[in-house]
Amino acid sequence: MRRTSRTRRARQGTRPQVVAHRGSSHDTAEHTLKAYVKALDEGADALECDVRLTADGHLVCVHDRNLRRTAAVPGLVSTMNLAELDELDFASWKNPWSEMDDEAPERDPEHGKVLTLRKLLQMVADYDRHVELAIETKHPTRYGGLVERRLVETLGDFGWDRAGSPARIMSFSLNAMNRVRKLAPDLDVVILVDKAHHWPVLRPVVGDDWIIGPGIEELRDHPGLGKHLVKAGREIHVWTVNTADDLQICLDLGVTAVITDRPAHMLELLGD
């Protein structure tokens, strides 16, 4: 019997959940504390993050395996300790001329530091309204399944590794999602799909209750993908939805979550 996911129960008959992709990342440096605070202030229903494991075993919210784009230095996240990453600036790349702008607000250095998953979870736990989390594990990685193990352990510290958790786990890796299901059978999982032609291969091997996470470009360019998912009764979470036209595609399909760089814009389009 297919289990009805927590998100579907909460959203049935209502607008889709608005999930802030790496925080409110259109205007603010992704995965920084500032980006997530901004997303919550804007009213996002949920926060999305990518996690990688440092050399000393900490989960940090970083998308790329290397640091060139977001910290402007050479090196790999997986070969550095948390203390080394903590010395880097993960925010200046987004607005490199801000220091020359006399009218720019003063920046809190803490808001641009590397963000640990634990700190993000604590912020959500302490927030004054219900907020959900969509956590993506990045693969391939030198640490393999240790990433999912550490993730489930960290969620367990908050009591979020069981039914009723505000967190769901996502990945493009089928093996990663199978590991999560063995470690925490009651957590919702989302198998991400970046190519429409991958779905026929995935369909026989994913769980009946797994959420499917296609990219908006694939839904736009291959309308049959969305139709097949709806016909199969699958719950759909779509990334990365930033325009009115793309939101309409999602509304027409009845998706239950849209992952967006622009949560305030999506909420405005939805009438919130």
C-alpha cells in the first residue's frame, strides 16, 4: 500500500509548498545564514539545502564540491576541516562591489560564514512557526554512504529521524535514497530526476511512496513526463521554479512543492 507523505497530507487541496532553494538565493548568497533568515522573513514554507561532509565529519551546507565559485579559493570541501572552512567568506561573491557602496547596509560577518547543517536545523527548531526542510545529499563523494548516516544521526539529535519529522531527504542517487530508507524508514525521500528519459528506468526501482523531484526544464521541454507522473499518482516536487510561466506548469500538474530561488515572488504569484 502506498504511504501518503506528510507533505501531501498537509497540502492536499491547497497551494503548493514554497521551498526556498539554498535560502532566498536570487538576491542573497546561497546557503548562508542570511539567505535562510531572508527566506523565513519572506514567508517560505520550507528551506532547501545541499549537504557535504568535511574531513573532520561535519555536515555543511555547500552545493559545489570545490570552493572556487562560492569562496573564491582552491580546495575541496571534503578535504578541509570545519575550522578551515570557517575562515572563508561565502558571501562576497554574490555582490563583489558591496564594499565600495557607501549606501550598502553593514554586513554581519557571521551571515557569510560556512553554515553547518546543525546550525540550520537549530534555527528551524527555534523558529516561531512550522518550517520544513528539504535536504539534498550530494554524490558522488569520497565518503559514500557516511553522508546519509551522519545526516540521519544529526536529524536524530533533534528527534527528526522518525515519523512526523519536518525534514525530507533528497538526492539524484538511488543508492543514497535506499540507504536513508534503511536507516530511517519513516522519513520521506525525494528521488531527483534531471532528465526525462531517466524516469522509465527509475520507475520500476523506486518505492511506491517515494516523492519524485523533476527539474522544471524537463517538465517544460517534455510535457509527457509530468503527465506520466500524475497518471501514476506520484507526488511531485519541482526544482527550480522562478517564473510565473513555470509556476503555472506546476499548478496545472498539481505538484505539492515548488523549490525556488525567489520565495517571495512565488508567494506573491500564489496570492499570499
